[in-house]
Amino acid sequence: MTESTPGRNHSPGKRMKRSAAASAAARALGACTVMALAACTRIETGEVGLRQNFDKTWSADELQPGSFNQTVIGNVQTFKVQDVAVEANDLTPLAADNSTVKDFDVTAIYSVNPKAVNELWTGKNKAFHVFDERSKDILLMHNYVKLALRNAAYKAARQYPSLKLSDNRTQIEAAIREQMTATFQGENLANAITVSQVQVRAVAPADSIVESANALVRAENELKTKEIEVQTAKKEAERIAALNANAKAIDYMNAQANYMIAEGVKAGKVHTIVVPVDFKGIVQVPATR
């Protein structure tokens, strides 16, 4: 008769069942972990999150970068708040000379105060914001900032003639940034939106302005050429007048030179004679003995 220890079971079948149950539990736990992670939204650097509750209301507290937030109940929307680029292209502002600029492209970089995300998202018109399909972020106040950028660019360009716009890009960029900041202050948004950089990427005057400038340069060059010709002719006339005024003095100097040569030959001191072109000869000079 075989004895068995109470409370212990050495049946191979039961051990296999326990192993299978443990394996199933591990798989279930892993699946739950994956589901839990999949049902979480991580807030990345440069972003801020807001939780939308199951009743479609928004929580007042912003979710900070680095945090994991469950989305099993409710939803989490992310907002890009750092270094957001906004462009205004193909602008045609009026310059100081009342000419229409052919092309003006400008970019601004702005950031949103993380503490103002809830206020801007829930309190401002949704048309002010843009949804980024690539990052799935909402760009807060993007359209509003773009409008402010356009208006500021038109005002800044009005301060310079068309042909001076390119040379004054730095001043124009500073003026645009200053004007945008003033706009935000007027709307009580100075603490919510900050413009960190403005860059004028392209500026092109109207074709008629460029052609007029080129024509002016050609005319100025032609005038300079004629002035040089006049100055040259004037100098030549002065030279001829001076020669005519001193004709007798020149004749006297030539006669004096001829006399000195003759005296030198007479005294036997000259062995090499430079003969003038119009030399008529030396008369009444006795031969040297």
C-alpha cells in the first residue's frame, strides 16, 4: 500500500496545468502593460498637454513635458509652445516712394507661455489656431501671429524706398518684431506670446523701379564720360593757348641756344653738336687751327 503526503500532489498533469496557467497570466500581464502604455500620451520637450475629460470639458492644469498621461478615460491634446515658425509670403507692401514691392517674404519665430495654454485654447477663437498634421500638435495662435506678422511687415516696409529695402533688412526685422510685440500688448497677450526672431527672407522691388534705376545709372555714367571729355578738351585748349602766348619766348630761347652752341664751337669746346631740325648753319665762324 502506497502512502502519499497530505497537501502535496506529484501528478505530472497538474504540474503542466499550473505552468500553462502561469504562462497565460504572464501573457495577460504583458498585454495589459502594452495596452496601458498604448493608452498613454507622453508630453515631449517643447510641448504642453491639456486633458479633455469624458464630458468634453478641458482640465485647467497644463500637462508638462516628460509626463505620461493615460487616455483610457478622456483624451490628451498636445500643443507646441516652443519655437513655432510662421511665414508670410508673396507680400506686396507699399514702399516709401509709393511704389509697390514686387515680392516680400518674411518668417517669425514665436513661443507660447506654457502657463497660458489653457487660457488661449479655451478662451480664444479656434480659427486662431492651426492643427499640424505631421506632429499632431496644435499650433496655438498661429493664424493670429501670422496676421500680426503681415500687418507689421507692411508698416515696416513703408519706411524705406524700394531700392533701400534690401540694404535695411536688419532695421526692418527689428521694426517688425517691435510692431508685433506692440500688437500683443494691445490685446493683453504680451505675457502669453513672445516673438524671438524675425527674418526677411526675400525682397524684390517692382520691375519698373529696377529699370528706372538702371536707366539712371546709365545716364550718370554717360554724364561722367562727357565731363571727362570736356575736361580733356579744356586742358588741351589751355595747353595750346599757353604755347601761343609764349611763342616769342620760345623763339628767343631757341636763338639763345643756337648762339651758345656757336660760341662753344668757336672756342673749340664742343666736339659733339646737337643740331636742331631747323638749323640753318653757323656763319662767320673761322676754322679752328
